[in-house]
Amino acid sequence: MKTNRILYAFLILVLASLACQTAISPNSESPVVTQVIPTIVPANPAVVNPSSGQQESLVSLYENVSRGTVAILTDAGSSGSGFVYDSEGHIITNFHVVEGANSVEVRFTSGFMTYGTVIGTDLDSDIAVVEVDVPASELFPLPLGDSNLLRVGQTVVAIGNPFGLESTMTVGIISALGRTLDSMRVSPDGASFSAGDIIQTDAAINPGNSGGPLFNINGEVIGINRAIRTTNFTEEGEPINSGIGFAISINIVKKVAPSLISEGKYDYPFLGISSTDLFSLEMVEALGLSQYTGTYITSVVPGGPAEQAGIIAGSRPTNIPNLLAGGDLIIAIDGNPTRTFDEMLAYLLTNKSPGDTVVLTVLRDNQPVDVTVTLDKRP
């Protein structure tokens, strides 16, 4: 995380977009403004009173995995964390940790230090791969878990370098799964893409933890710590922690990292819709919907995959400004029910690639219709 704490402002929008663009109406009501700060500053970590058995498990976990974590410093004034991905000398961290850097220093827990080379970056997921040439004795690749097996309430552990305090361990729980954040990349027309399959946690992580691993209780990496959300700041501009932190799921890393290593980039699947799933009763009634969940199509990208497949966006005025009725409501993807845009995006990002097809089940005039869409890559 950059030590000057560059703040990334994000808007909580009624309109989200898939594959993923966010269309912002110039006439819409002012949205709630939040700040998402790379490298998380939770305020009051959850009170944890582990049993003696759990304490021993946590001690053992730290002793087994901490040597696979690293500290990262750059000549751009950034510092953060990372972890050893494989025995070939590839280190995983956040893109925003190495952004703009000409020199990247990697510090191992043994005290060994070396310079690394950034060989691949992905602004959508905020992942970067740094390659180092070091003795094999310094490389302890960490085991990767399966974020599909995660459940809310499970214990998680963060190890990183908050405020330059190397190899710091903190403990929390999974607060929610399948969240969505804005990408650090925008589309050619200036709209925001979306980063999905995000883990929400209350584990105490602070500036310097960015890019570091989030573990399950078995010592498997299940995420990469990325950001926090907060609405409050001191008079001096310091963020006041709300205890809501975000980590990139390890299943996203598993898809993205190999491509970053081999090609330096990763192409995401693109559906080409803008949508909303933040329904109020008034919206449901105005749209004439027969159910309260799903992803309602507000617009389609001209010439995009959704439009070519025949997905329909809203076009009839309602009594709510900027809300048009008559659009499709996506209720399932490949037979998997999806209640929200976040769930649909997580499925796309973890299971699909450009060129793949998906079957969207939509309610059209409140009747289910299956539409097959061939995905493109994000422009």
C-alpha cells in the first residue's frame, strides 16, 4: 500500500454492470460515497477468545506458513506484502503495491533481500506477479485453498507487514462472500468494470498488508488482502476504520496468475450489460416483476454479446426517474440460481473465459426464457 494512503473513491450505485461495466445516469440521485482504501484499516477487530487447542493451532499455522510470506518495498514510495506462489520464484501481490515502480525490493522472513521484476499485472483483480532469482532455500510456496468451500463465520488469518512491522499475524472471521468492488481499470467509454468474488473479513489488517495472504485455519491461502470500505475520516484526513475489509478470492488468483506468468496479462469474460439488483418494493411494483431477486437489465452494450444473443433491456418509462420497465430479469446462469449481480459475476469470473458460452435464464414478461450467450473479452 502506498504509505501516503492514496484513497480510491468508490460509489455505492443502484446501477451495477456485468462483465462488467457500471452505467451512471447523470440524472440519478446522488449516491452514497464511500472510500475503499488499498490495505485495510479495520477499527475494532472482533473479540476472539480462542481455546487452548485453537491457540496451539494458530501458533502452528504461523510457524508453518509465515516463511512463505514476504515484504515488498518500491522506489515509488509503496510498501506492501506478498507470498511465494511457486518454486520458480514467482511472488503474488497487489497491483497497487507495485504500480508505477521502477524498482521492487522483496524481503524474506529469513532476512534475505533481493530485487524483483514485475512480469504481469491485472488491474481488474488488482493482482501482480513479481519474479525473483533467489536460492531455492528461500522459496516456500504456500498451499492454495478453494474459495468455493468457504463459509461465513469461518476463522481466517492475515499475515503481512502493517506499518512496516514484518510478519504480523492477525485473526478474524469471514464476514461475507461474493462481494463486488470496482476495478482499477475503466472501459474505453469511461465506465467502470467490476471485480467480483471478493471475500469480506473483519481480520485486523492495516496499511502495509496489501497483497498479503489471507489463510483459512488449515494454513491454506484463500485470499489476497486488498482494501477496506469506510465512510468516516478524522479532521486530518485519516481513515476511521469500519471493520469491513476485502480480499481477492484464491480461485480468482488461480485463474489469473498462470496467465500473468506466461503472458503478462489476463483476459476476462465480457457479457456486456448494465444492471441493477438493489430492489425496493416500489421498484418491483414499477417494473411489474413477479419476484424480488435477480439481476434486472437496464441496458446492453451495442454490439456486445448480450445484445447479439437477444437479451432485452428496459425501455418503458416508469413512475421512478431513470428506471425503465420491460427488461429481462436474470434469475439463473447455467442452471445455477443467482439472486444478485454479485453472485452472477462471481460465477462468470471463476468458471468462464472469453469464447465460452453461458445459458442465462431470464424472466421476460414474467415467463422463464433460456438465452445462450457467447462471451467476449473485456474491451
